[in-house]
Amino acid sequence: MARDTTDATPMESRAQLIEWMEKGNKPRDKWRIGTEHEKFGYRTVDYSPIEYEGEDGIRALLEGMREKLGWEPILDDGRIIGLAEPSGNGAISLEPGGQFELSGAPLVSIHETCRESNKHLATVKAVAEPLGISFLGVGGSPLWTLAETPRMPKSRYAIMSRYMPKVGSQGLDMMYRTATIQVNLDFESESDMRRKLQVSLKLQSMASALFARSPFTEGKPNGLLSWRSDIWRDTDNQRAGFQAFMLEPDFSFERYADWAIDLPMYFVIRDGRYHDCTDITFRQFMDGALKGRVSDPLPNAGDWNNHLTTLFPDVRLKRYLEMRGADGGPWRDICALSAFWVGLLYSSTALDGAEELVRGWTADMVRQLRDEVPVKGLNAMIEGRRLVEHAREIIKLSATGLDERAIVNSEGNSEALFLAPLNETVAIGQTPAERLLSRYEGPWQGDIRRLFDEYAY
């Protein structure tokens, strides 16, 4: 999440909220790929987390990145909490526990998004190494307790931290101890949005298994393959996780907006300050519930956009679709995640094939799969088959879609090149997490510090 939006355009009716979302429709030649990834920073000398303050803290890292890139600072109460590329093409932001995030520019190809990630990681490394900081790409903080995890000085996160314990048992772990890779993709119409959302929602647990990389908590195995995916099973469930209504035949922008309108808000921004609004829904906001509490007490477009960013379904709808199922991981995973979804959703051939493959997957089946994947990974069952068997077929469809796009690099390779990590995973039938556990139990001899040494960016 790079920065919250300020847009004072009045939003006076439910119809305007729906129309705002419909403006995301784009012709195929305008479809882009926006890749985001988060990573855990740590002190190389002792594997401790990075505080915000200090001459070798997160603030210093951001200031160094600002000097190197020339990007604009994102401020919260006078403190730098991110950077934005001046023309709007990309941003660097902080998650609640200091997870360092790149929100990539909207790009045409996976080749471009991989170059972007590679350039970003090289820049981060150049600034971080003199500060004694390294970064690790996994889905869950593998060593530090929640109490040991730093708190970033963002007003939005202070509100969320107070609210989360009221609505689930794992919200604070979600905020402070998880990291993800996700990709944002376009649609051309409501019907196209519906197809892409429903196919990807059914397959989100497959992505969770293919990218599972969070088997450790506080220095030891946690009994899970994707701790991050398990955390989302009890994190403000009215606004997060699997939402079965999204699989219904009449799902639409209107249905999503109606769901969002009746969910509690987190905040509004007025006069440069965040105001806690967790006691009202967006509908109550529209009905005047903030009169007397804030200046400009009725909704605007910025408020609606910000509210949509506080919803956390497995596939999130705004003016594009966000694929939210994957754990954080190494550079190859960043490219592979985007390639996986682009191949499936940006090719009519692949989308048709994927839709047919998951046609019989009911909401109850998808929910059960989602419950099993954090523990069983690719060995979870659906329609009488192991998930890995379905995954082999889906990855082939994705490769077909990427080849069909015919966007090649200087060596003549299509974007299907970036599916290599997934092909390796399904060939051996083991999640990345299982391979990490094998190393922990074998050559690492139970020393979690070896994870940092071997898997740092």
C-alpha cells in the first residue's frame, strides 16, 4: 500500500460509487501488469529487525533511496514513510512491521516487470549494505516475536492495530509478521471482470500452495507450510479472506459495492490527519454519521478508494483485480507470480481452459481447499485429486497463454520463461516450504539463521 488517496470529488450516491469502479474497464490494448512485493529487513550482524529511527534504521534507508532515485517523499505527520515516482509510475512503502514494499509501475510485459524488480532490489541493496541491512523474501517473519517486531509510524496502522484484536485472533500477526507478492491486472468489462475474478478466486489457494514459504515462526517450524495463508483465516473475516458471494452468477460491480458499503470503515483523512472511523460503516458515513466529528463530513472519491483498500478478500476488486494469495519469496517468485496470472487471465484460450477446469468447484469446495492448503499444500484434495495434479494442468494453460502473447526477450524467449520455478515445484510435488523444512532439519541442523544467510536478496 503506497499511499492513501486524497480526491475531493463528492460521492453523494450509491450509483456514483458503482460508477467509480466501472471506470476501471479498459480495452485490451490498455491492459497492464502491476507487480507488488514485500520483504523483511534485518540487521546482518545479529538477524534483528530494523527499527524506524536511528542512523541505520528504516528512515535512513528511505532517505538513502530518495537520494539515489530522486523520488518524492511520502510523509505522515512529517515523517517519511515511503517514496513515489514523480510521474506516478511506482512507489516504495512500508508495511506495519517495516516490511519494505515495491508497488511497481503498470507495465506491458513480464520481462519489464522482472527488470523493474531486479533494478529495485539492486538499488535497495546498494543503499542497505552500508547500513548493515539485508532483506529476506518469505511469507512470514521466521524469527521475531510480535513484541520484538518494530512498529512503523503510520497513522493508518495505529488505527488498524487498535481495531484488529476486536475482529479476529490473527490480525496483528497479519499486519506485522507477513509479507506477500501480488499482481494487479485489468479487465475490459463487467463480464470480463466477473470471469477473471471468479476463476482466480477459485485458484487462489493453488497460488498459496505453489508459493508457500512461511513454515517457520519464532525460530522453529510452526506446523504449517503457509503460516501467512492460515493467518488470513481469522483476520477480520467480514472483510477478508474467501467471500463466497463473489462466486455467484450475478456477481457484479454493484454486488461488490453493496458489500463494501456495509462494512466498517477504518479511517477518513481530513486536514492532513487520519480520523478513526471504525465505529461506522461507509453507508452510515454517506448518511451523515461524521457530521460534527470531522470537517467535510460527507464522502468523496478519495474516501471510497481508501475504504476499498481496507477490504482484504483473496481477490480484491478496485479499478483492477488484485491477486492476493501468494507468500512473499525470492526474486524468481516475484516474476513467476505475475507470469502465472497473466498467462491465465490475459489469454482468452487459457482463461477458457481454466474456467472449464474449475467449473465444478463449488464455494464449499473452495473454502475447504483454502482451509487445507496452509497445512497440506499441494497435497490438499479437491474433486478427488491432489491439488498438484490440477496445478500441472493450470501451469500448462498459463504457459500457453504467455506463448500466445508472443512477447519475447532479446534471446527470443516468451514470458513462459518465468514459470520455471512453478514447473520445478510441480515436477517434484513439493512446496517451497517443504524444501525449506528439509534444509532446516538437514544441513541447517535446526539453525534458523541459515535461512537468512542462504535466502537473502
